[in-house]
Amino acid sequence: MVEIADVDIHQIVELRRRVLRANDESAQVIVASDHEKGCFHLGITEDDCVVACVSAFALPCPDVASTNSWQFRFMAVDASHQGHGLGRALMTRLLAELRGRGADVAWANGRDTAQGFYEAMGFTIVEGSAHLSPETGLPHHRIYVAVTTEGETVHG
């Protein structure tokens, strides 16, 4: 069984850098939102090393009218642990945590290479939201899902 727990930002910096920024030492992997009240980080640890993580921030979704929406960022699974369901477990826990906080919507700027994963998790890909990430130069789309009731669909 996978154990998912709250982690400190400093426990996930290197994983973010390695997985999401091609191990670029000069890449920005900590953002101001990481330290804001209410922000939280979840991680899966193996042998005292975080091998998967995601962070969440209370921010309005640009595509859905919501009174309590959260953006998640920096979803990362170490390459040696990909394909084993850790991402799905982490996302399931994130959505449960947000549901417990009364969230209506979870959203992100998801990498196009991960669209299949997010669609399988029930996310809607926002048509016309294609953009290149300023941090990575990689193609992304905005994605969102309702978190108030499992299986419910929210439309903007």
C-alpha cells in the first residue's frame, strides 16, 4: 500500500527539479505560492526519499465559476517509479484532500504529454487553452475537474 503524507517544500525541491526541469540547476522550482497560507504539498516517500509529489494552492480557476477552486502544480513522479500507479494514487488523495477543504474545482496547466493521464482521471481539457509554459517551453493546456462530488462534471 502506498502511503501519502504532507511534506515540506524542501523535501520536494530536488524531485521537482529532476522530473519537471530536466535537472537544470538554474531552473526555478520554488514559487512564492509555496509559502502562502493554506498551500500544501503531498508526497510519497520510499526509503526516506520523496518519489512523487504535488502541491496545491487556493487560486481561482480561469475557466469555471467557482467559489473555492484550487490550482495544483509540480505534479511529479520519479522516472524510476513511473507506470506503477503512484500518480493516480497521489491525484486521488489530492482530490480527496481538496474535497475535505470544501473545494469545488481543481485545475492546472497540464503538460500535453500528460493529457491521457488527466483525462483518465476525469479532467476536462479546456479547448483553446493551448500555450507554451514560460518555465519549460513545453506545450500545455489548462485542465479542470469537479471535486465536490466524485464523478460530477463541472462546465465553465
